[in-house]
Amino acid sequence: MATKITEECIACGACEDECPNTAISYAEAADLFVIDPARCTECVGHDNEQRCAAACPPDVCVPDPAHVETEAELFDKVKTLWSERADEFILDDSTSHFRLNQAG
């Protein structure tokens, strides 16, 4: 599932630069950062952890139950988002937290 940022966001911006899909932006009206679920791949294809969650000091980057997606769907999304580089992406233990969770 995509990741979301809760209202407890302190608007520090630590997450924004970590997102490899440019899915995070500042919502001025709400004074917090938000994640575009259409661009969020939970870092599948890039890393074996969700970079925004790892960088977030108050730990407010959490799973979004409104946007549940499988590893395959997220991997397809990253290849679509970065279609000019689609052949560069691989799916293994180093690029998917799903694989690490299965390994135990």
C-alpha cells in the first residue's frame, strides 16, 4: 500500500528529498507534507526500506490502507513512472521490503 503522512507531521521536510519518485510535497494550507499515492511505490524498485519513513523524525510516514497495492503493482508503477529507465530497475532483496519481510 502507498504511504501517507499523518497530521502529526512537523513539516521538517526530511522526507521530501528522500523520495525517489518525487511523490512528497508540502501542502501549505495544511502546513504539512503529503504523499501522492499515484507516485508512491513504497520505494519498491529503489530500496528495501521506505526512505520517507526512515528519514522521518516523528515517525509519521505510515501505511495508507486506502491505497493497498502488491509488490508487483508497485514495481509496475515505478517502471511506468520512470519509463525511460524501466530496464534499469530490478526486483530483489535490495529493492523491495516485501522480500525482506518474507525472508523472516
